[in-house]
Amino acid sequence: MITAATFNFPMKAGFSTSDRNRAELDWRDGNFTWRYRNRLTVERTVTIRSFHHIPYVAVEPFYESQFNKWSTTALYAASLFPIGRHVEFNPYYEHENNTGGHKNHPEDAVGLALYLFFSVDESD
């Protein structure tokens, strides 16, 4: 089960900050574990002619109950590319440093997320 709350804070010069707090509860194989993730993001909309995209950077530390410590930190560099009102692409780079095991385990990843937005309002 996942619960999350995000707080958004406008800043000067068109920048904004968001703080997402997320709790993940897991009952796997009869064992209960939980994980807390706190993601701090700084972004700014950039306009090139009529095209808008939103580059951002983020840091996200993870506290994992199975290790009883802050065991993972993820760093992100990405950009959101809105295509119309209902579609958004998010190409990203992620560096994750996991110290939950006995030794440090860094990983790098490049990915692409697709976000689809649906409206329950008939006028959209």
C-alpha cells in the first residue's frame, strides 16, 4: 500500500520547489516492512517559441525499516515535455546509491516515462 502527499512552493525567477512524502507498506511472504521516501524537486518552465518544457533536478532519500536506516539516495536530472493537455513525456537520468546491503551499490539509469492525464469533466 502506498500513501503520498506533495507540497508545492513557488520561488523567485520562475522556479518552483515540491516536496513529496511517500510511505510504502509491504506485507510480503508474511513479513511486514515499510519504506519512507522524501523527494525534493526544483524545476522551472522553459519556453522556446511556443514550446514549453520543464527541466528539473531532484533528490530522494529512502528510509527502509528492514535495514533500520536511510539506506538509499536517488538523484535525478530530467525534463517534462507536455504534448497537448493530456500527454507528457519525462526522459530522465537517475543515479541511485544503495547502502542497504553489506557494501555500497551505486546504479545509473536512463529512462522515459509517459504520463497520460484524463479528465472527468465533459468539457475537456
